[in-house]
Amino acid sequence: MTSQPDIRITLASTDAHITQIKTLHNANLRRLLPVEVQERDGFVTAEYEVEYLAHIHKSTPAVVALAQVDGAEQVVGYVLAATKTDSMSHNLLKDLVHFVDSNSSYNGKPLASTNYIVVGHFYLKSGKFECAVTDVVSTNVISLRAHERRDG
């Protein structure tokens, strides 16, 4: 039996973390993966420049999972979040914010008047934001299953 590496969860704090997030993200881009890999493992669709990642890091640092890989600590998982303002400088996120603001509410209050962040793949406990909004492409069955509501 192979032992699992120790994983440390923390906020991204170095330029190397941002670069490693970009590398890991790119390795899972839908347009670069065969369909069978997409169906088995899921994928990401949004593409980010490292400069954009560094920019959003100033407002909402990424949560990273770090583990020893080949003798060095590496990012092996991440969660990205962007404020509504930061989302305006990324076309896909901007479209998502406009859609959410026009079509969604939280606790009876339109999200357009709510201080939220756009998040992917993570539960965020924070007193700074009232809720988190994420998006899953309808053809990403693995991620859709992971995001299904489970009552009880």
C-alpha cells in the first residue's frame, strides 16, 4: 500500500505558489484534455494569466494544498476566489457576475446588492462575505456530481 503524502492547507504566500497554481490549472484545462480524461477526472474551463492570478491574490489569496513532491513542497491543490470588482477584468468571470447579479438572490436579497466573491471548489468560512458563488460547466459531470446538494 502506498502512503498518502502529508498535505498542508494554507494561503498562497509566494510567487512560486502563484506560478504552481497556474501550472496545475493549465494541466487540467478542458481544451487540453482528452474526452475520456475529462469524463473520468473533470476539468477546468477558465484560463488565467499569471498576472491576473497575482492580482486577485491581493484581495482574495488562494487557498493551497501543499505536499512534498520530489523533495520539494509543491502546490497540489488550490482554490481561487475573486471579488466582484476583480472579476470585471476577466471576461468569463465578468459574464458570470453579470448573469448572477441579474438572475440570483440570497436570503431574499438580490445578489447584485450583496457583497460576494466568485469561488471554485471550496467551502469558505469568512465573516467578510455573505456567500460564495461558483459556476460549473454543464458538461463537466464529475464537478456537477461533486456540487449536488445532499440533504440530511
